Amino acid sequence: MIHSLSIQNFLSFKEEKLFSFEAVKDNKQEKHQIVEVAKGVRLLKLIVVYGANASGKSNLLEAFEFLREFWFKKMDRKEDKTGVTPFLLDDRTSKEDSKFKLTFYVNKLKFIYTLTISTNIVSYESLLYYPGTQPAIIFERKLNNNISEISFGPKIKVSQITKDEISIKCLPNMSVFSAYSRLNIQIEALELAVNWIKNQFVSSLDIKTSWLKYSEKMISKDDIAKNKILEFLQQADLNISSIETEIMKREISDDLLKQLKTLNIPKSEFDNILKEQTFNTVKTSFTHKIINKDHSISYKKLPMESQSEGTKRVFGLSGGILKTIEQNAFLAIDEIESKLHPRLIEFVLEKFLRESEQAQLLVTTHYDGLLEEDDLLRKDSIWFTEKQDDASTNLYSLSDFKAVNRITSLQKAYKYGKFGAIPNIG
């Protein structure tokens, strides 16, 4: 599980900001909202972030997503860009490195990953863990005359041949994780971190990204997943009695090839499509239950394109939420309220908290009605982003405010600017 992420000089985060899932000393809703990952370390399963438009909410999610993509991104040339974007509205920071520090727990072991990176090169990268009370280095990577030097800690047994292989594979613009994953070797402590990243760090979901295809693939391959998603939709009161999927093989045309290039398809899968000159697509239809005026019941099957935008949104969310719960993973969702009724937002979050064990959900929203849901949100699970005078982002938690427990309505307090993070409309 994720403990915290420190961000500096990345997108709108100019100065160092710390975002943390660590719970304060409050046992409210502890059963469903807090996981003790190690002695005395209590982590939240849900955090909701509020803020005005362009205040940096989405950029917080982008920080997590950047790391997820960078860790295993394969660079073909050392001249390729790393993909990081510093704070560009300052002449100084636009030329400086971006910095990240992620603390997480795997099987009660604490890990700390540190990265210092520019648009062209990795200046510093390290991974520590705590096999006991003191930290131990797994790897440390420094830049010496524009050449990456990778060393391993004394507790990590690695042959010189393996060290040389990793160093050769690791271009100066890519992660050590990426180089390691391309070798037929196993380093036990490093393998724990790698497996956690690959299996429990789910791609973020924003309003521009559709998880429809993912949910469709889930139900086309797995009847158990299909039944769970159907149950999800029925609990959401979408009047759907069954779901059917059909795998259709399409030949590749020039127009279809152009469309596929715009999608986030893994390179290996895209290369296979080019080789086979065919493309499998899933056709999904939903059967709706209809109660007629004479009280008789009939059923009507409609294709995906005929469903409401709200139904599509819930269907797409269902795959991501269920995957996150099953894999004890971390998922970030931007603007969760998009195309959803407020009660459906509450339903999704309630279902996640009730059914998850060690999964974590980070969502951004403008729906302030959640602030009145005492049984859904804790004070430390509410965070804010606020644009500062220099256009950078300030990031802080509701639990930072004194005497917050005396406020009778958090929704009204937020609306009237008691916590900041609202549009300054004048």
C-alpha cells in the first residue's frame, strides 16, 4: 500500500509537497477505512481531493501516472525524452530537475523509492527497504559525467555479471526497473517491489480515458468477472438484467489503423495486429428489464452505443474498481462525478470501502455533497489543492485545520471558503 508521495518541480507542483495516506490518531470508521500495514503504521484506503479548476488536482494524479509509466518504459535511444515536465512558469525551475519520493509497503516491508530526473536524463534513483528497524539499500544510481553508475547494497547478493548486465541495459533516460525487467534474473528484495508496481499500481482513470474496453475484455474472458460486473450494475439501479459479449474479428484498413494508433495499445499487441492484419473487438449488449403498463414483464436488448452516458460510465468504472479490490491495488480516478448522479458516486465509494481489504482509491471531485457524508469520509481522507499567486499548487489536508471537529457543516464551510481551494470569482 502507498504511504506517501513527495513531489517537487513537476507540472504545477513547484515547491516540494507531501501527499500522504497515513491516518491520524482517530478511530472513526476504522474498520472499513484504515489498514495497519506495520506496527503503528495505519494507512487510509480512500482519499478525496477537492479544488478549483486548474488548481492541480489532476496534476496530483499525473504524478502517480508518470511514475507508473516511467518505471517500465523502454527507451530505444539515449536521446529519447524521459517524459517528465517541470514547473514551466519560472525560469529557474523550468531548467531544474523534477523530484519524487514514494514510500510504500509490501508484505509489511517498508520501501522508499527516490527519483531525480530532467527531461533528458536521470540524475539520481534509489530504492531502499527496511528488513529491520534500519533502512538498507537495494540499489542506488548516480550520474557521473553523464554516465549512470548503479550500485547495490551489502544485503543484496548480486554477481558482477548481473551488475554489468543491468548497467548496460539501463540507458541514462530510463529507470533501473525497466533494465532489470528485461533480464532473466531475480533479486529477491527488488522483485517484491517490481511485482507490487506491476500488479498493484493500476493505470489512472480520467474523464478522457474510457475503461469501457477493459470492462468488456473482463466479461468476455471471465464469467465470474461478468457476474460481478452485472451485480455492480444491478446494485447501481441501472435496470440491467444481463450482459452479452461477442468477439468480432475485423480486417485492418487504413482508416482503422489510424484509429488504433491513437489508442494506448501496448507495442507488442500493436505489432501482432500489424502482423496478423486483423483486430479483435468486443461487441457488448445489455438486456433491460421493462415493466409494462399491464404489469407484465418484457426484456429489450440494446447495444453499447445505445446506452446512456451514465450507464457507460458506471460500466467502465466497475471494471477498474473490481480489479483494484481483487488485486489489493491502487487506483486514481479524476473527476469521479462525471456523468454520475451524486448517489451513484456515494454507492461506488461505499462499495469500494466495504469490499476492499488493502486496496486504495484516490479520487478528485467537485461534488461537495460528499463532505456531509460522515460515515463515508474521515477528516484525514479529505485533501485540497489551491492555486497560489505564482500559479503553483498548494496541497494540504482537512486534518491540518485546527478545531475542525467543531464545524457543524463541512460542506457549508468549504462553500464559503473556510478551507480555501475554491474559485475566486469576483
